[in-house]
Amino acid sequence: DLTKKIYPDHTFDVIYSRDSILHIQDKPALFRSFYKWLKPGGKVLISDYCKSAAEPSPEFSEYVKQRGYDLHDVRAYGQMLRDAGFDEVIAEDRTDQFILVLQKELDSTEKDKD
């Protein structure tokens, strides 16, 4: 569990996380740790599931609750990183790109089924 890890300050050149921080309830504390753990000039790259800024449907809210996810919209996610000390934050909604990747994977799986 990354929230329980302790590393010396300025340990890493890069911190990369793919689709896993949605499971972390205290993202601000984690991002503060990331900031401390990075060497000066270090980079963080995060790919994670977010939610729309609009009010989610009751079905989606129940889905998120059942799984224990902690989802935020892209803007809020970026702000949490800024609040942790990061000053060059680029928070982008890549939903359209992700849909294309998933479609390619699905097509490949369907093709291999035959």
C-alpha cells in the first residue's frame, strides 16, 4: 500500500502511476508524499479514472460506492496536485483517446477469439 510507504526525500526522478490512485482515499496526502519524494526537477505522470464535473447518475454513484473508488473530476485532480506543491500541472481529460485504446483492445480480443 503506497500510502504506508516511506522513502527519503528527493529519491525519485520520475513517479508514474497508471489507473491505481482511484483506490486511494487520501489523495492529497499521497500527492504531498510524491512531491517530497521527487528530486528537484523530477516529474510525475498519472493516468487515472476520473468523473465528470456534472452530477453522476445514481447508478454510477452506486457503482463507485460499491467498489470503494475515490473519483474526482479532472480539474479537482489537478488542483490537488497544485495544493501538494506542484507548479507545472497539466490535467487533461483523455477520455476520447482512452476509448480508442479500449476499442483496439476489444477488436484484438474479438479477432483472437476466432
